[in-house]
Amino acid sequence: MPRNDGVSFTSSSFKIPSSDHSISQTLASHLSRARHSAFQLIHSLRNRSNFNRNPPTASTHSAFGIHWLFRSSPLLCCASLSLTTNSDNLSKSSLLCSASLSLSQASSSDSAQSGSEVPQKGQSTTAGRYDEERVLISEVLIRNKDGEELERKDLEMEALTALKASRANSALTVREVQEDVHRIIDSGYFSSCMPVAVDTRDGIRLVFQVEPNQEFHGLVCEGANVLPSKFLEDAFRDAHGKVVNLKRLDEVINSINGWYMERGLFGLVSGVDIFSGGIIKLQVAEAEVNNISIRFLDRKTGEPTKGKTKPETILRQLTTKKGQVYSMLQGKRDVDTVSTMGLMADVSIIPQPAGDAGKVDLIMNVVERPSGGFSAGGGISSGITSGPLSGLIGSFAYSHRNLFGRNQKLNISLERGQIDSIFRINYTDPWIEGDDKRTSRTIIVQNSRTPGTLVHGNQHDNTSVSIGRVTAGIEFSRPLRPKWSGTAGIIFQHAGARDEKGNPIIKDFYGSPLTASGKPYDDMLVAKFESVYTGSGDQGSSMFAFNMEQGLPIMPEWLFFNRVNARARKGVEIGPTRLLLSLSGGHVVGNFSPHEAFAIGGTNSVRGYEEGAVGSGRSYVVGSSEVSFPMLGPVEGVIFADYGHDLWSGPNVPGDPAGARYKPGSGYGYGFGIRVDSPLGPLRLEYAFNDRHAKRFHFGVGHRN
């Protein structure tokens, strides 16, 4: 997040106590003084009552009596209390509360004497009686601290509106007066409030002497390196020239703290000051990352141990860097990123206070998985069109996911079926050392034999054709921008057709050529580029992929062609159901092997047809729509419809293998099925009908391509 360098924001002081215990002691002290003041107020009011029952002579009443009253009774009742809160509860705190009562007399000596008195335990019963004793109030006024009328009548109305119990011709208790003092302060417009009782000929006049806050004229904000300046400008835009409302200021502070919280940032307003001239200063505390370290834990004991992975291999995956304000959301993403490396069984981040004030040290605890081993499994080949077991394949593999402690991966695998066989060596460096663009490198060597029935179908004499390929290449991939990735590479391929006995053949039963060069094998050097957009990454989210392959005729006999292919997918939630729309299409120009034509039909294309039974051409388009809905637990139902067309390009494939086999070139299918979540991915069982009134079961593992 960019820093606000050179930006100055121009907030009554907040002191953050070290513990809640100090708050309790402060509050207890204020309340103790408030109760003692309440005793004195009741005493003064009782003295007034006694004086009225035994008045002096008429000749001295107006001059001496009133003078005597002011000397002998405490007339001023002052109430003010500021509560401080610790930083943990700052977002929920009120800026200022008024709570305590302290009485002062006209005589300084009497005031000093009364201020030194401390209520004793024996006074608790008396305190309760004084709290409930009522005194008749004849008039209630709002004045400034000097006893004069307020210059601003709107502030006087705010104070009067805040009063609840204090009304003219009402009998009040000390507690009710105290609560009204709280209400005036809680309105947010006043920094202090003192209730003053004045005896007049008409009765006791209750005057609330208030001190309004200053008018707001500027803001200074320190320590806010990631908080946007516009956020503060918007928060204080309408406050300029108006009296500072502490309640509103508290809301602004809460909104600032909320801004940090929503983004998972370690930051809050730690202090507020209001200076003369109406300048508010906000002090923001942001916890910067001081250091990041990796701690390996034993899988069994949980104790620190020595890891196999180099710490720098993990640290370079983190987006959190030293000097940044620590973000819990960013930390969670870093945990997810390290988890997706596939090396760790458990990952967590623990922030700890650093030696420097306002900074944190991050410790990432990781538990490593075993780095490699042998595995075996099985699957189904989508290229097999007949026989219940002919599509089954078995696999055996050795993999090492952390070569040299740098997260480099080596995979050697063998897959074998009745027709299929694939031997593959795959080496991947997911992040090339020294590259700051997160570029990965993959080296592939592969020898495969796959069914040729996708394009050429089964032979009329019930024999089959298989395609043998020897491939070697290197690919580089990197993120291009958020949700976009790109892949570029170069691949050499040596491919040809074989019969059931493994002998090379150049034509099928119908006389259609099986290679472009007329030789048993075609050689090609292919430059590849692919760009992929993924939404949230879920199967039902939006996706777009574009792929282009260019044959490079470096040698005269090498094939020269250009092949493009695009796929798009969009998912829409409709109540409990989900609609998934997908569209794919492609085109190839130039001299290419016939078995590389686009095949239409099958489990991942148009359901209701066998694999490649709709057509095969230089161009194609396939659209699909699915509606899935939950049924029971991990089982969901699906209704689907597919359509495919070769765009009349079948005859343009060398030898027209689709025409020789009377493939229609277009077709649609529809049906229903169920899907079950499993550790291998979704298990798909579907029953489809096509436009030629044929029915067919389709079974697959994983999501449709």
C-alpha cells in the first residue's frame, strides 16, 4: 500500500493506561470524591432549609442574611471526569465522560477545609439518604464558566436538550443532577460542566456552567503511513469551522480503526490532542514488520527441528515484507501460498512484539511433509471407444517434490493400458532463482502411444490404429497480472501411426494418409503460447484460455502450420442450483498430421456420441450448458445439453477421415447424471441421448475439460 509521504493532516488528549486496574482506581477515586461532594451539597441545602425556618431579623435579611448564606454554605457544585481507555478497547470507548462532583465554597479557607474531608465507612447510610433527598428547583439555566450567557444559542439548546431530570419547578436529588451533568458532557459539545445552586427569592436556581469545545480549524495526523488521505479528508470535510463534537470525533476514530480492521492491518488511533486554535492532532500507531523468520517443527513432537527446505525458498513466496504494516489478511494469503507449494503439512504465522516500539516480529511455523516416494494408481482413458475394460489404465510413479531444498520437483511415471502407454519424465522449477516475476520452468521428455480412433476410428476389419509420439520440450510460465497467467515454450515431436502389432503404417484401411509427410513419421518443432484467465479458481467460476501453436520448419521436412484454440466458461448461481455455460473452438492452417485434427464427440465434448464420432476437422466449435443441483451430501445431480460442429472443415483434413467413416460433422446430445465428490476429484456418471436416437453412458473422473 503506498505511503502518504509529504501529506500532513491537521485531534483532546487520550492517554492509554497501562492496565485496566489503573482505570478502575481512577474511576473509584472520582466516584469517591463525587459521593463526598454529594454529602456537602445535601448539607448546604439542609442549612438553607434551617435558615429559612429561623431567619434573621427583617432589617438584616436582605443585606446580612444573604451574605451569611454565601459565607457559610458551599454554593458551587463542580462536576467533571474524563475516562481513559486502553488501546484494546479504544474502538468502543467514549472520548469523554463526566462523573464526579466536587464542592467549593466562596471562602477559600472553607473550601480547603471541605476538600480535605474524606467520607468514612459510617457515612454509607447517610450517603444513601442524601442521594434520595429531594430539593425543589425553581429555575434551570445554561451559562458559560463565568456565569454569563452563551454566545451561541445553538450550544445552549444542545445542553438544554440533553437535560432529562433538571426542569424548572421540579424536585431533584443529587444523583439526578449528576446524571444530567453526564448527559451534557455526553452530548460531545462541552469539555466541562459545573452545576451551581444559587438561592434566590423565588427558590433555588440550578445553573449548569459549561465550557464549549473549540471550533475545528485544522487536522494533523502522524504515523498514518498507509491510511489514505482522502479517507481523513472525507471524515472531517463537514466539520471545519464548527464546534468540535467529541462524540462525532469518537465516531471518526472508530471509523479509522475500522478501516484498519477491515483490511486486517495492525493499526489504530493511539492518541488524540486538541490544541489552541482548534487544531486536532491524531496519533496513529501502525505495527511495522521488523523481521520474518522460519521455524521448522517436528511432525510428531511439535518441537523445533532442522528443516530440509531452504528458508529463502519459503521467504520469497511471502508478499509480507520488512517495513510493511503487518496485515492479517496478507498473512493468511501467505500461509495459503506456502501451503500450495505442496511441501508443508501445516503452516501458521505468529506475530510477536519486537524490541523496537510499534514493530512486530513474524515467526512462520512449518511442518514438512515427506519429500518424495513411490506411488501407484489407475484411471480411464477418454480415447477408448469400445469395451468395458479396454479404457482402464494403471500407473506407477516416483516423485520428489523438494529437490535440493528449493521446491524443485521431479516426476517419473509410467501409465499402461491395453492400448495406451505413456512414459514421462517431468522436471519443474516453480520459481527460477533470481527471477522477480515468479517465472517457472518445466522440462518434459515423453514417449507415448495413444489410440488413433479419435480421428480415424476403428478399422473396417476391426483392427485399430495407435499414434506413437516421442516428445521433448521446455516451457516457461509466469503470472501476467491478477488472475492471468501465461506460458511459452518450444517442443519437438516425432510422431507416427502403428498397427496392432506395432508396425509403422502410413495409410489406414480406407486409404487415408496417416502422416502429412507421407513417411512413417512426422517431425515438428512447435513454438507454443498460452494465456489463461481464471476467476476464483473454482470449477464453476469464469475461465478463459487461448492457445496457439506454431510449427517451425527449421528443417525442410519439418511441418509448417499454425493452430489456435480457445475455451471459455461462465458459472451463474441461481438459488441452490448452478448454471454452467462453456464454449470452445479452434482452427488450424498449414501442413499438419491428420491425427492432429480437432475431434468432436465424447465424454468431454458432445455427450451421447462415442469419442470423435461427430466429426474431425480443421475447425470446430462445441457449446455446452449444465444445470447442477445438490441431492444428498457429496452427491449432486446434473442436467446437460451439448452441441458440436466441424464448420464444414472435415473434407479439408488430408484423406478426409471423417467423410470416409460417414461422420455427420455436427450433432447434439442431452441427458442427466450424478456427480460424487471424492479424493480423486468428481466421479461423473452420465446418461446421454443424441440426435440420432442413440443412448450412451459416460463415466469420467475429474472436471470436464
